[in-house]
Amino acid sequence: MSEGAAHVLVVDDEPQIVRGLRVVLRRAGYEVSAAATKEEALDSASVRPPDAIVLDLVLPDGSGVDVCSEIRRWSRLPILVLSAVGDEREKVRALDAGADDYITKPFGTDELLARLRAVMRRVGDDGAGAEVTVGDLVIDLAGRRIERSGEEVHLTPIEFDLVRVLAQHRGKLVTHRQLLQEVWGPSYGTETHYLRVHVAHIRSKLERDPSHPRYVITEPGVGYRLQEQS
């Protein structure tokens, strides 16, 4: 392992998963440590903070959601959640508790490494700059203006606020609850039909083909992310 390699903490109680992740991550140049329980994960993260955590949602002494909540009290380190198919509710809870992204088991090596690189790249970048560029979109957060290929696109105040939140977390999955609370207020959280209507309008203005969106991407049952879809 080369000196200065990024340190990834793998939190999972299945030995075969941990072994597989060790091999994949070490081959990709990461230093890897492991924890099998919530308690071990929190101890390891506090004693020797990693550069990122790959976290299973189901642990023998608690939930990955609890780990996210505890860590977010003192750190913004990237957290990539591992979830099984069907764990939609826990997945959303983890994201709302501060996880940066998730990947569903079984997953491919390339997808895992791409997601991990993405969450680590976003450390310290909360999108708070005056201008965000995604593909041919230029989003002026301070001036509340959007241009597509140099031409201004007119959005309603609510539409712009939704794009603003997504732009401030560009590339990151933003849950329905987070979008609703940041745009409509803390008393909102379940009114996902608001989002469906407004996102459809946003796509009709920003996307060249709204039926195959390139920028405003839906994560079914979870939320949305702003990114340039290849």
C-alpha cells in the first residue's frame, strides 16, 4: 500500500463481503480497515477517522442509520451505504440521517468504485459557490438564473429553489424529505406529489428530451440527483 493512500472503513458483519471489499478496494489503491458492529464502527471512526466509510445497513447491534446519525454529529466524512433489494425504507432513513449515497447488493466492482470516488470527491464541496455548471447548464445560485447552451431558461421561484438544492448537492442523491423541507419548510416531508409535478415542469424546461432526462435523475422511491447522465 502506497504512503498517503486514502483510508476506507468497511462496516459489515458478513466475513465474505468484507473479504471481497478488502480485495477490491486494495487493488484500487485504498487502505482498508473493517468493523463488524455499530460499536466497533463508531470506535474505529473516532479513534482513527477514515477518509470514507462503506456501511452496511444491517448490523448485529444496531442499524447503519444509527451509525450515520452518530457520525454526522461530529464529521462530514463520506458515507456510502450498502443496501439489499427491498430495503427502501431503511435506505431513505440512512440518507436522511446523513449518508451520501447508496449502492444496492449485489453490485459490480466498477459501480462500487465509481460511487466511492464520487462521494469522496464531494468532500468539502457543498455547492455553495456562486455558479454551478452541469453539462450545458449554468446555474447562477446568487442571481437565481439558469442558462442552457447560453440561453436563459425561465423557472418559477419554486422550480428554481428545487434546482438550487439539487445543484448545491450536485451528483449527490437528495431525498424527497430533504427537498420538501428545504424548499417548502420543516413541516413538510411526505408530499412527494408536489415534487413529481414540479420536477416534470423543470424537465420540460431544462431537458432536451424530458422523457429521457439527462440532468434531473430520479432514484425511484428515494429522491433525485442533479448530474450529467452519460
